[in-house]
Amino acid sequence: MTRFEIWDLRLGNGELSPWGYLVFLLWTLLLVGLLPDQRVTLLLGSVLLFALLTGGGGLRPLRRPRFWTLILPALALGPLLLGEKDLAWGWLRLSRAGFWMGLWMALRAFCLTVAFSVALNALSVSEMARLFETVGLKGLGFALGVALNLLPTLQETSEATYHTLRLRGGFRRPWQALKLFLVTVIANALRHSDDVVNAAAARAFEPTLRRGEPVRFQRADGLLAVALLGLGCGFAFWPL
Amino acid sequence: MKTFTTRDWVYIAVFGALWGAVEITLGAYLHVIFPPLTDTFLVGVILAGLGAIIALTGRHFVPHTGSVLMIGVVTALLKALSLGGVKIGPMVAILAESLLIEAGLVLGFGPFRYSTQARQPSRWAFALAGALAVSWNFFHKFVMMRLLYGQGFTEVAVKMVKDGSQLLGLDVRYSIAILVVLFVIRLVVGAAAGWLAWDLGGAVRRRLAREG
């Protein structure tokens, strides 16, 4: 094993299974809720390190402006809106306590978003389906696949229905129009779903039968879980 | 939980996709119009109300315990996989709402069970389930502000009272009344959503029967 492979935890290299990512996500959720403010920086460091070790794909949201529109307002508005104003900067009245509250808010949101992104980046739809099958929800993966494929069809149906109603002057009675719109879209989707059921039957699909290997809890997942448990206890109880 | 057939799973997928489409498209528009840090009341109530209508209409077509929860799971996963990226708040809200709908339907088998069909919830149970689902919007802010931003109960309640006093035109001194009114509005919207879902399910069924 090369030095790079030792540190490469990516799913494709057969090291961590989806369970490992799930453990990591639950660990982050738990610590975000439990840790005192100052220790959130330690958690953030660990989350970023894990994201880098797993290939860095989970850090992709950081390149999107949308991500920063969630984080930066908390940081910028904290001194203005939170806490008691104890600082004057020109005509602005600011709060030192508000700044710190805003900072911890932003860091918590940062941790959670990166953790979710890492977990979802590592799990493809088929991996999720296998995970659901392993925990006994055998049809849920199938349903997720069908739902993903249905989205464009629903969009087309909705647009067609909306334009038909609009051209017939249906929006003069908004409530009636909304009801008609929903009935038409749902009825069309259900009609389309009959084709999906027939296609599944033609392929001998049976939701109660297992397809593919179950997702097994690997040794690496166990090691990760132990490491995260130790780290979590250290973050929570080590005197700083 | 009963084992679902292939048709049940496809119907779960259909209603999950419908709810997901509402969350992804309308949710994005509403969050642009009302930025998330300034107004969660209106956006949350609209999305939760529509979600409850769709999920409960789905319950008409998959009449088994657990079907709404599965619709919620599919919706939450679609939201997570959507182009907008990972958004924890809506995912938690969708799952909580679907769980509360299930709870409402189970509770509805008791005092609100007027339906003649065996083990099928009545219109009143739908209204109760809808009310419980939309009421989550009230508690959502407390949970998410604690989880995401580490804020305590008091800070969130104070902010909610201030926003509520502006919205309702009431003085902040009536803080309890403001919180109660905000909660009751959610219950009423939810109950109306459940009531409408009952009608909508029937209307869709009649449309499908008429068109063969």
C-alpha cells in the first residue's frame, strides 16, 4: 500500500462503505448540537480534514455563491442584530457578543453543510438503494430511482397544464384553477406510473427480493467509528 | 408496517416526486422572495401546507401505515440530491412533517374514526394529521436554531415574538398571545390542508375512474 493509498479513504478504493459515511454524518450532527461554542472550531477542522481525505468532492459547495449566502449573513448580521451594542464604528452601533454569536452560528452551519455534502457526494443513488435494502427498506431505492426519473415528466405535465388553464381563462377563479391544476397533474402522474409498474413487471422486478449484495459494515468503518468516538469525547470533555 | 407492492412503491415515488418538485421549485422561489433568515413563517407554512396536501393525497392511493413516511423520505432525498445543494433545514422539516402525518393518522383511528372502511382514516383524521404536520413549522425554528446556530430557547422565542408582533400588529407585551396565535394559525392551515387533501384525493380518483 502506497503512502497515498493509506490516507485515501474514498469509497471506490474499497476502504469505507456507505456505513462509514453515515457514521460520520451522525457524529457531526451530534457534536454540532452538543459542543460548546469555542470547540466548534475543532469540529470544523475535523470535518474539513475528513472531506479532504475522502477526495475533496464534499468541499464542492464551497465554490457556490449560494453556500456563502447562508454563512456570511450570520457573520455579518451578528454584530448588528444580536447582543447588547457596546462598540461604535462610525455611525454603526455594534455588539461584540453579537459578533461571537454570529461567528459560532456560521461555523455550525459550515460544519453541517460540509458533512452532508461529503456524505451525499460519496453515495450514489445505487449505493443509497443498497443501503436501504440492507436495513430492510427494499423498495425505497427503487422508489427513489423512479422519483428522480419522474421529475422531468412532472415538469412537462405541470407546464402544459398551467398553460392550458391560463389560455382557457381558468385563473379568473384562482382556487378552482389550483384544484384543477393539482387534479390534472396528479392524475397524469398516476397514469404515467401505470407504465412504470408494467415496465417493472416486464423486468420481473419484485420489491421484496434483494438485488445485489447487502452493504456490509467494513473494518475501516469500525475503525472510523472508534476514532470518531474518541475524537468526539476529546472535543467534549478535554479541558482547554 | 405492511409490505408494499411494486405499485405502492411507484405511487410513493410519484407523490415523493410531486412534493419534491414543490420543495425544489416553489421552495427556491419563495426563499428568494423571502430570504431564509428574515421570514420562515410564511415560507414554512406555505410549503408545509402544500406538502401535507400532496402527502395526504398520496395516502389515498397507498392506504397503508408508513406510506406517508416513505413519501417524506423520498422527498427529503430528492431535496438533498437537487441542484441547489444540501439544505438541512428543509430535509429535517420534510421528515418531521411526514412523521407527524403518520402520527396524526394513527391518532385519528381513535376519537376521529368515523370512516366505514376498516382501518382507513377519516376526513377528520386527515385534518388532524395536516394540523400536526404544519404545526412542526412552529417548533422547527427552535430545533434548527439550536442545531445549526447553537441558539437557546429564549433567543428564538424572543425573535419569534418580535417578528410575530410586527406581523400581527400586536404589542410585544402580549408575547404569550402572539406565540399562541402563531401556533394556532399553523394548526388551522394544516387542518385545512388535510381537509383539502381528502377532497383532492377523491377528485383524482374520480378523474381516473372517468377516464378509465
